[in-house]
Amino acid sequence: MDALIPPAVSAELLRSLFAFLKVSGMVLLIVTPIITVMELLRIYHWLDRLLTPLHHLFYWMRIRKESVVALVVGLIFGIAYGGGVMMEEKNSGALNKRDALLIGVFLSLCHALIEDTLIFAAIGADLLIILFVRTGFAVLVILILSRLLPRGPKIS
Amino acid sequence: MHPTITASLWTGIRKGLRSSFGIIRVMLPVTLVVTLLKISPALDWLSEICKPLMGLVGLRGETAIPFILGSVLNLYVAIGAMIPLALSAKETTILATMLLISHNLIVETAVIRGMDAPWVWLLLLRILAAFFMGFMLSWML
């Protein structure tokens, strides 16, 4: 009597099952520590101390120091978090249109750089390529845009 | 006063584990459905239809499934759909780059809109940039 499931089909099911278990293990190994570190960053406000050096890193964008916070939070934690910081700034009236546009464009092109990049690297993508193609493209767009836009009134 | 480092560490680890299992739970049904499609003739048929689109970036037609799912929903759904397809390293790199630029478009466009950024242009930019980068990579790798 023939097997209930053809061997080709069961082989396919098994292959998918093993690949799924492997990726699940990687998700556990990658996502858990990243979320843990992010939680610590958030609880102890470690990001605040990095802000001055980070402001120098984003000097070329010519945005306000307060806007750098939204950008960095978005780049590390994801667009929802960066957007949240921007909303707070917007509501307090501190955000100008130029900064909002530049950060909106930057974050829509690249965000959550650590988690997303590592997950794809774990399933077999080339880490350096996926990281630099994305950030490189975003930086290029922002470089052009920040030179095209007139600088807003000087605040700080 | 801050909580102790041990307490914070535990909070973080619990949150991390919850996210990880949340992701795994999202991937499972997608992996299952795409595996079933692969066993049935449906995947070859879908692949034929999507060939002109994904052929632009040097990928097989069936990669349209993770690309579209990821663009509309999220990256983990896309990864769940990539698992049964057994892509090569080159294909994974190209598809990953495209998905990293264009993903979760419904939710993220809403956020971009809230930021007062030109969301229609940015939505178009993300999709076009994904294909442009995919094309460049398929040519260079």
C-alpha cells in the first residue's frame, strides 16, 4: 500500500518545519537581548548621555539638537517610537517644519536598524550589504534634501 | 528613584521573550500556508504571474509573496513566507534589502502622516527605492 502522504510532500513539510524551527530559535536569540537592552536604555535614560556626541554625528543634517533625539530613537527603536518623540515635540511647539520633513523622510527610509538588520542577516542575507544599502540611500536622499531646503530660523 | 538593575533586567528579558514568541506566532501560520501552496500547483501558477515584476530585480516570481505581504503587513510575516521558499544567499540579500526599505507600509505611513511629512511621496519613494536597490543588487551581486 502506498504511503498516505507522498514522499515529496512529506519531505517538503519536514524541510519547512526544520527551517521554521531554526528561524524561531534565531528570533529568540536575537530579539530577546535586543528588547532587553532597549528596555534598559529606556529605563535608565542612557540615550540622554549619548545625545551630545550623536548631535555631532548628525551635524551635516543641520537640524536642532532636540530633533536629533527623535531621529536617533527612530533609528534604534523603530519608526513608531521616533514618531512618538516627534509628536511630543510638535505638541510642545518646539518642532519646525524643516526638521519634521527631514526626520520624516529619513525615518521612513530607514529605522529600527539593529533588530531588522540582524533578523535578515540571521536568515542568510549579507549583513553589511543590507545595512549599508539602506542607510546609504537614506543618507544620500537627506544630504540632497537638506541642501535644497532653506535653513529655518536659527534657534540654538 | 530608578528600579534596581536586576529588576530592570528581568522586565527587559520578559518583554523580549514576549516579543520573540509574538513574532514566532505570527510567522507560523504564514510559513504553513506558503508551504501548502508550494506543495500544491498554486505556487507555480502564482510564480508565473509575478515573474515580470520580480524578474526586474532578478528574483523568482514566488518572491512576490513575501515582498507584498511584508510591504502591506510586516517583516515577520514576510520572513514567515520566505522560510518555505528556500532562497539562495543572493536572493535573500536582494529580497531583504527591498523589504527593509519597503515594509509595514499601512502602519508606518500613518506614523509619517502624523509627522507632517509628505506621506504620498514617501510611500512612492519607498516602493520605487526598494525596486531600484533590488535592481542594482541583482546586477552587482
